[in-house]
Amino acid sequence: MRPGVCGRFVAQVRIVLAALILCAGCRGIAKVELQARVNPKHDITGIQKIAILDLESDPTLPVTGQQFANKLAAEVISDHHYEVFERSQRDKVLAEWAFQQSAVVDEASAIRAGKLLGVDGLIFGKVDTCAVERVEGTHVVTRPTFNGHYQKVTEPTLTKNGNFGVTVRMVNVQSGQVAATFSKTASATEPSLLPLAIGAVAIARLPSDEALLARLADDLARKFAAEISPRFVPATRYILKGRDEHTRRGFHQARGGAWDLAAESFHAALKANPDNGPAHNNLAVAYEKLRRYPEAKQEYHEAMKVAWDHRKIRANMKGFTEGGEYREPPEAGGFWQKAGRFLTVITGLSALIGDAAMDAKGTADALKDNKRPGGDAQYVPP
């Protein structure tokens, strides 16, 4: 093989290797990072604007029903899902209709109050438990004296057992059904790390009864708000490049962050072919990215109908349904299956290099056969 032919052969091998590297990075699948919506425990369909009434309670309690309602409103507002009816406006409307909050004792009266306020959902309930049990006693301890000796001293001890419980319900004013029921009691013991507080100094450091009960009320308010409010967690989805022009255009637009334009491109792809699985999947991801969750759910279902066997589409659907990110289990076969895939790649690479070598050999033979005496080499394609 002549030096020029050898150089061309090396160049062709380099081109083949570069193409393989480029193809390895262009699989036609891209990851998308987004905030996935985790649905609440209860069905809140149709409930967007809510009012929270003061819970029924003894006004002498350390944490009253009004205080718990304020804590619950703060938690719900911080979740940024519901529009909460303002307290002062709520009291004004109910006063105009001569409606007492204490009259809301069941679903029927709650629905009536909700209609007067013009809300979709109304939360009401009562404080079941609000008390701190103080367990006092004495304990003999050994204390050092000024002269270097030790003496036994009887010190007072104290343990606080706090309990705060509520029963809360949220009714759907339009349907007349109870959307959520929450009945729990939170408990805590102080000191939390030691069996009891020994001595006046340790007892003085314990939280007050009001502070202990307020902490328990905060915990229950946070838990109930979490049960009725969706939350968002970081997750990964996959978009597919597809084979048609519109899906490919939307794929690149999505990768560039232009999700509105990408959704239009995926719509165009589905208009041309309603059974386009990648387009359905990508449109669902676009809707999820834009927080249009009902439409995203519909498109994920359509994608599963026409491309249920695609692993990435199944992963997207499962992640959307369960909330967050779905991590696929490791493939069966372990090491030997991975080794088999590696050998397949090596075999393909060898075949490409062999084709390039054959092409170079054909070029060399052609140059040799077309060499005229006293003349220049004439290239004839093999």
C-alpha cells in the first residue's frame, strides 16, 4: 500500500471514529429538569378559593381555635395553591347575614356558610385536646461542697407531657361532599433528651406550657395543610427527538427553553399524525413544565396508548402519576448483559473499519491497474 493510500485510509478511520463519538452523544433523548407536582392525599378537584373558620374551643385554652385557624391559614397560604378568604372580610360577610361561626357544626351548615362567602371549600372543626401534664417529684443527687467534699442534696424534678388534638374537615361547597377529614393528636415531652429536668435551673429552662402547645399546634397545622395542598419536588423527565420535522423542531426548541414554541411544534406533529408517540410524550412534558397538569395527564395517557413499550415514556408516566422522579430498576443480566452490549459496539466498529480498509484497498488496486507506462496514474472509481 502506497504512502498516499495509507494516509487516506487513516483519514477514513478517523472519520469513522469521529462519527461514532458524535452518534454516541446524539441518541435522540434529552433529560429535562422540572418541578414535579405531588398530588395531595385528598381529592381537591374544583376547590380553589377557601375560607377557614375559627375552630370551636374553650376560650380559656392556651391555644384557642382562633389561634389554630390562624396557624392553618398561614400554612395554606405558604403553599401557594389556594386563595384564602381574608379573615376580616369573612367576619364582615357573615355578620351581614347574621351568621355565627359557632353555628357551623356539620356539613350542611358549612355548605351554607361557604355559599354565603362565595368560596369553593370551607374548613371548620374543633379543638379536642389542649393540655400539659406536669409530673413533679424529687431526686437525690450528689453535689460538691466548698471544702472539696460531696454531699447528697434533694432536688425538685419536673417533666411536661403536652397534648394537642384537633378534628378538622374541609367540605366542597359545590358538590356538598366532605373533601378532607383530619383528626389527630400531637404529643411531646419536655425535656426531650433527658428523662426529667432536675434542679431549679433545669426546670427554668423548660419551655412554657403555652410554647409547648403552640409548637404542637404548628405541627398539626402543617400536616393538615400538606394533606390538602399539592407540593412540588425536583424531578427528571425525558423528551424524544422523533423522526418527523415538527417533533424534531420542538425537541430542539424545548432543549433551548422555548417551551411555548415547542408545544406548538408538538401540536403540529400530532395534527399530521395523531399516533405520534414521541410527540404526545414531549407535549406532556411541555405541559408539565408549564404547570398545565390536567393537559399533561391527558397527553401522557395518549403517549402510553400508542407507545406503551417505550421505556422512557413509561418512566415519564410513572413519575408523573406517583410524583417526583421515577428511577427505573437495573436491567436484568448485570455484568454479562453490559459486556454483550460492549462487544456489539466493538463488532460494529470493526465492521466499519473493515469497510474503510476495503475501500482503501480498492482505491490502491485501481491506481495500480490504471498506471500507464510513461504516464501519470489515472484514478478510476472501483
